[in-house]
Amino acid sequence: MQPPPLALTPEMSARLTRFAVLVSDAAYEAAAEELAACRKLCDKLPGRPKTAADLIEGMDRMLGYVRDREQLLEDAVDRLDSSHEELSRLGRQLKIENAALKSQLRQNFSPARVIGASPRMARVLQLAQRVAETTVNVLITGETGTGKEMVAKVVHYSGRRRHGPFMAVNCTAVPETLFESEFFGIEKGVATGVEKRRGIIEGACGGTLFLDEIGDMSEASQAKILRVLELGEVTPVGGRGPVSVDLRLVSATNRDLRQDIETGRFRRDLFYRIKVVHLELPPLRERADDIPLLAENFLATFARNMGRGKLVFSKRAREALMEYAWPGNIRELENEVERAVALAYTETIHVEDLSRDVRNAKARRPQPAAETFRPAAEVGRLRALEREAIEACLAECSGNRTQAARKLGISRESLRRKLKLLYPAAGDEAAEVGDDPDAGAAAVVLRPGSFRDD
């Protein structure tokens, strides 16, 4: 059965055609007017044909749907624009805050802000500041609590890599079974539910990787770190190829690594890779002049954090702090002052507010010999440290002066002058790897013609 023909007049057909054109042009108000005119024309037709009326009503509903959809799209676009503006604002704010935080970090960990008046600590900070402008690897040794990570941050935030990340890792906190995935990263799909994750080493690119307690790293892990230092690349677990990395390694330990080398606990080749420059931090008992300075700084910090106002040490409390040997070094002193601030009843920290070990230390602590500063001797020590750094770098670069100078962050001519100053008897002659049994492959002695400039 054929459907009944539409009873449309020529004027109605023309208006419906214009209606369709106006809808396609998003001129919805004009389209609604054309449809209203068609409805009036339909009402004037004899018997008001149902098919024509149904067509007009259907088009009216369609127009309503189109207008609603258009409004939803406009609202969505407005929300997206608003979100984009908010994200842009937050992005600008984050950049400003990030720059401010980095500036604050550089100030907090500048050598001038590090508390230390003793000659030994002054020498360490002076060398740390000098090595900060280079890219050579640094080994920091010292007892637990002497501030090795703080010095590592001084090296990072005072040097050319200060704009990059500072990644600190305690080697004892990473299980052997997770070493590769944590340090090298892992690709998606290696195991069920595993997502792609960047490793610690790749995350430190452009900055500094600080490996604390490296002396406690297993021999297998030592070999993997050595390979990264030799090749300058890592291969993520499940990865198809290596990823280049550019970082500076600062390592720290409270162990005697030379002794560990003799017992086979630590790799000799890794030792000379990480110890291009060696910073040895003195224990707090050997820098007694710094104890009151550190204690006053901790006192002000904890008093402010606990809302205690201004606090001071009594004379007897100050003397007790000076008499104690501090086997836990700066960390123990910090904890002691925090405890005293928390327990003190008045604005003065009395000796009774200190722990029993500190109160009873005077009778059993031997008096250390006074440390004196001899300018000539200190210059000699700094020269020896500089010579040690140059020799280690030359050994690592197989005697190539150009590569060694680049690694040390100085010009080749500057390196030549330093060599001439450090080895006046050899003049401009070169260095080669020696056969010192204690220094292994990194011992460098001057012999004619052993430097290479290419």
C-alpha cells in the first residue's frame, strides 16, 4: 500500500527548503520562523492534511534537538576554554613557584649557609665548592650523622647541574631483586599489570644521582652501576635497547672502602670510578668549635616549629653539649636539641633538660688537642687534593688531556698549567698509568710523552 502523497503547496515547499538551508547554516531563529509560516499555511489547507502537519511537527522536534545539542556543545567548549585558561594560569604559577623553590634550595645549600667554623670543615667546603663547577664524580666519606647528604647537596646546588634533579637513594633500601627495575626502569607489559616506569638513573639525567651507603651495595649491583658509568647508558627491564643518560654521581659511605677492596667486599674498578674527588667529613668530636653554632641553629629551628618563642641555653647546658663526644655526630646533636625544646618548662634550656648521657659526659670525655690553622700546611693539603683529582681523572681518560680537561670543567691550557705547577720537574711532559699496587689502575705518574691531546 502506497503512503498518501504530501499535500504541500509550492510556497510551503519553498519555505521547507529554506528551513533546511537555515538549519545547516545554524540560523535556528530564522529556521523556526520559516517553520511557523509553514504551519500557518498548512492550517489554511482544506481539511488540514495530516501528512503535512506531521511533517511540520517532526521538523519542529528535530529543530529543538539540534538547538539543544548545539547549546550543549557551546557549554562544553566554554568549559574547556575555562579549564585551559585555569591550567595555563596554574602552569605559570607552578613555574614561578618552582623557580623560587630552586632558588631557595641553592641558597640553603650554598657553602656560605653551611654551619662550620673549624679549619677541617672549612677545607671540605672549599673543595666542595671548587668541584661543584665540574662534572666529575665525588665520593663523600664520614661517620654516620656527619652530614654527607648535606655536602652532596652543596656540590649539586652550587654547580652547573643545579637546575637538574637531585635524586637521593639509600642503597640498603633497594632489594637486590628489585635493583634493575628501580634503577634502570621497566617497560609496560613485562608482567601482568606492570606499567612503564622510568628508573632512578634516568630520572637523574641532567642532574645529580646521590648514592648513600654505596659501600653496602652487593657485588652484583656494583657491577651494574660500574657498567652504567662506563657506557653512559641503561637498559630498562624488558626494553629493546639502551637509553643514554647524562648525570653526575655523588656517592657516600661510612665504611673504609680501601679495606673492603682488600677483603673483596668492594670492587676496585668501581672505587676509582666513583672517587675522582674525595671529600672526607670529620666527626663532630673533632670539630668542637662547631657544636655551639649547630646547637644554636637547631634550637632556633625547633623553637620556631614548636611555637616556643625565643629559647636560650644556660651556661651549664652549653658546657655539657661541648663536653659530650657525640658518637652519633650532627644527627645525634639535632635529636638532643629537639628533645630539650620539647621537654623544657621555661625559655631557658637547663642541663636538667638534656639526656642523661649528655649530662654525665664531662667526667669521661678526653679533651681533644686544639686544632690550629697553618696557612702553608693548608695550601699543601689543597694542592694534594687537587693533584689527586687530576690524576684520577687522567687515569679514567687514559691520559687524554683534552677529555680530562673537559671532565674537570676547565680548559686544556688550564690543565697544562696545573700539571706544570704540580709537577715542575716534568715540565710539559705527559702522564701515564703507573704500577702503584695500592692505587691500581688509577695511579698516575709523570713520564715523558704519555699525555695525549686528542
